[in-house]
Amino acid sequence: PRRSSHGTCSLTQVAPNQAGADATWEGGGGDGTRRAIIECGMSEGKHSGADVHVLAARKVIQKILTENMLRIQERNQNKEYKKEVAEANEAARKLDYSKIKKLQEKDRLAATKLYQNSLEELWGCFDENRDGVLSLEENGKLMKLYIEVSVEVTQKRIQENFIQGVMNTIPHGPKKEQILEVAKKVVSKVPDWMKQWTTKHFNTDDFRGRTLRAMDVNRDGKVEKQEFTSKFFEAVQDGIDYSEMSQEMSAHFLPMLQDEIHQILTRTCRMTDSFEKMD
């Protein structure tokens, strides 16, 4: 795992989707593409071939990430899994990260097996010249779209968790609702911040190169279909470090929120003092 993932077992998982498992690609199109376009309420005839592939890929990625969130919620309720995570975290505190690595690898293998057909569908979207190899440019387009959709899918949950975390630290009182509204106002700025952060960190040649190399199993400088479908989740998990984003987001928004809350509480104290002087 990357360094910022150490210490707690926070698995950046990307479980693919079962719903798209029966979709296939034939040449440049196929039922998978047509179904995705129809579901989007768009006519295939109104878009170029490249647009059709992007729209289909977006649909697949949305399902992958959305279903993954549900899968994680269910998995996190499993007592055996909770025990494994606790043991992994305890080992990590002693600088032994082998158990975290083992959990991550277990999840990657399960996801790869479960969503094999969805990965093949993504391959069909991005091997644009049909040469059987994913180029650096093609991988760049894939990762760019993956990051965009990831932000769209996860930002609502991040906002909800952020607000809930704030409210859990505030005791019940007359100002709690006012503080809640302030928290919502501050957190409403999260989506734009996330887009800027991910663009800065992931829309780079370095990121595109790292994720491509992670999928190049035989190290021949080429990523073929079998390498892509077997290593995509590992490339994403190792290449996209959301724990760093989470830390920077907290450092950016918490002081802003604390300042707003302080102003509310200060105004309350001033009003109380004024009333006492009037008495």
C-alpha cells in the first residue's frame, strides 16, 4: 500500500458491476453500447463513434462505483470482516502492513472475477484503434473518465459523512440547527474542490504512466486485454490515493467551518451579555 494508506485499513476498492456482465462488444459497438445509450435516453445516431464509447463507458463506471458503495456497506457489517480489519489495523500500528495488503489483494481478486465482463466492456470503449493494445493516450482518457465519475458518485457520500461527523461533536442546544445550516453551506463547496484536486493530481502524465505500468504484467511496454482485465483494479487502487485527498480536504474545510461555528457561538455570548446588562 502507499504510505498514506498505512495506519488504518482504508481500502480504496472499485467493485465492478454485475448488471453489465452480460454485455458484449463486437467490433466497435455491440449490445453493450446500444443499451447504455438507450438507458441514457440518447439516440445512437446523434453521436459520433467516440461519443458513443464515452457514454457507454461512463454508464459502466457509474454502475461499478455505485454498486461498490453498496457492497462495501454490506461487507462492513460482516463480523468476520470487522475482525480482519481490526487485526490489520493493529498490525499496521506496529508497522506491519502485510495484513492490509492481504485484504486489499483479496478484494481485488474478487472484484476482477466478479466483473470480468464489465472490464471487457471498458476495454472495448478505450482500445480505440483496435490494435489490441492500450496506449498511454487511451489509458489517459480512461483514467480521466474514471476519476470524473468517481468524484460524481462519491461526493454526496463524502458531504453527508462530513456533516454527520461535525454534528456528532456538537451537543444538542438552540444553536445546533444554525450550525447545521452553516455546515451544509461550507460542505456545498466540496464538489468543486474535489474536481480541482483530482485534476491537479490525476490529470498528469505521471499518473497515466504509473497506472499503465501497473497493468503491464510482462513488462513489455504494452498493455493487452488480458493484462488490463486482470490488473485494472490493482492499478486504480494503487494509483488513486483518496486518503491524501481526504486529509487535504479536512485541512481546507475544517478551519473554515470552525471559524463559522465560532462566530455563531460568539454572537450568542454577546447577546447573552447584552441581556444581562439590561437586567
